[in-house]
Amino acid sequence: MPSALITGITGQDGSFLAELLLEKGYTVHGMVRRSSTENFERIHHLRDKIHLHQADLLDQLSLIDVIKSTKPTEIYNLAAQSFVPTSWNQPVLTGEFTAIGVTRMLEAIRLLDPKGIKFYQASSSEMFGKVQAVPQKECTPLYPRSPYGVAKVYGHWITINYRESFGMYACSGILFNHESERRGKEFVTRKVTDGVARIKLGKQKVLKLGNLDARRDWGFAGDYVDAMWRMLQQTTPDDYVVATGQTWEVRELVRLAFERVDLDYTKYVELDTAFLRPAEVDLLVGDPSKAEKHLGWKPKVSFQQLVHRMVDADLVRVKKEG
């Protein structure tokens, strides 16, 4: 029976990936940080099916111990400080988790089982930043525009270096924006759908947003974790862009979300400069042709379906709050 260790299992991607691997017959281990408060909301429905272990990307010995005890055949490194605005407020901590943490995990694998463990690194479209080509491919030059993007570039290249230097099976998935009803409320997609639900139900009057002109390539997280798994099933490790190949303005996201509840967004949205980035990333759109060709992967959920799904879920949740 294959076994997997997922860092960041309590996050959006980790919960969807855990579901997928369980369906495929894996033994699923999740790595969680020791904390005074537990935040297992996204994996609550899986608690009796998965095995959780305490370890930390800041602590090399804990990573070695968790790999020794779980003996995984695959490791998915999804843990990171992943919110771009926070990376400006905590750039050093972001670097420790999102950059150096990858090295600690790769080094633990190299010391324990460099030929037997397959490793997946969660790279990001934020690495392209001030884009040098449209659409962005695996070979597009990187130009990150935030401490998070810079840290992800380090994690991406250290994964390539361990693969090429030590012959390790190590892949990076360059995932473009992928969302769901499990997305944190600090991210713009979920902030919008949560705000729409609250406005519709009379619990909120306005929705304050930043740059409505920014364009993103948005997909469904449940589709994207399938691409992660497919990467580790290939004969040869490689890196892949995972995206829809389509781009949408934040304004279009907002319009679709409000239309779902029969409201006109222009009556409720206010622009707030506090939500603008120090260095904006204006246009991200990926070319997923390599993933489609070599992995047989294609997104199943459309952008409109994704927005509707998120709004509907937030309506149900906000109603339950009373």
C-alpha cells in the first residue's frame, strides 16, 4: 500500500489532496505544527482516516523524525507562509518557512531515503511576478514581486538542484491561483464570496477591495491536487505549470459573485488603497499544455462554476452562524 506524508495538511490543498489519496488507497500521514489552538476545520471529516504527526519546517530534526516514523513513499510539501501581504510584514519568517523549509525537507529525504521517496514541491505562479512572457510556461524567466514570490523561487530552484545533484525524484508544480470554499478568508476570492453572502443576508453593507483590474488564472483546488498526484506517478521527475489557460479580472470575479445572489456589485463595492500591494502583479495566466500532454490532466471545474460553488457554500455557512 502506498503511503504519503503531507505537510500543510490542514490547509485548502492539503485537505483536498488527503481526500484524493485516501480514495486511491493510500495511507495518509499529515504533518502539523505544535500549537496551543488546533485548526483542523478543513480535515475534521477525515480525522479518523488519517494519521497526524507533530513536526515543523523550522526544525530539521523533527522532519527527520517524522519521515523515519511514517516511512512515506511520497511527500507533498504544501506547507508555507502563503499569504502575499503577510510576506511583506514578516519577510524573514516567510523565507524561513517557504524557502529554507524546503531545503530542510529535501535534506531530510537525502539523509534517510534519497532513492525511495518521491517529493512534490508546491511552487507558485507568484514566482513569475512582473511577467516576462504571456502566457507563462515552465521555461518563462522568473521575476517575483513579493517576499513570498522570492521565497517560492528559492524553494523551486533548490528542488531542481537536489534532483539534478543527487538523482532524487523531486518535482515542482507551478500552480496558478486555485480556490474553493475551503480557501482562507484573507484571500481575495474567499473575501469576495464571504462578503457577498453577508451582504445578501443583511450582515454586512459594503465590501472593501483593492485592485479590481488585476488579472488572474483561477481554477478549482480539487482539480489541482489531482495534477500534484499525477506528477509523482511519472517515470521521470519534472516540473509542470498547472493552470486553466484563461485569465479573469478581479472585477469579473466580483460581478459573477454578486450576480449569483441577484445583486449589482457596483452598489456595494468600495475601493480601499490599504489593500493594494507595494509591488503589484497585474497579469498571471499559465500555459498548461505540458501538463495536459504528459500528465493527461485538464481542469474540470470552470471559473463560473467555481465562483458559484464558493458563494453557495458561504451562504449556507453564514446562515448557520445565525
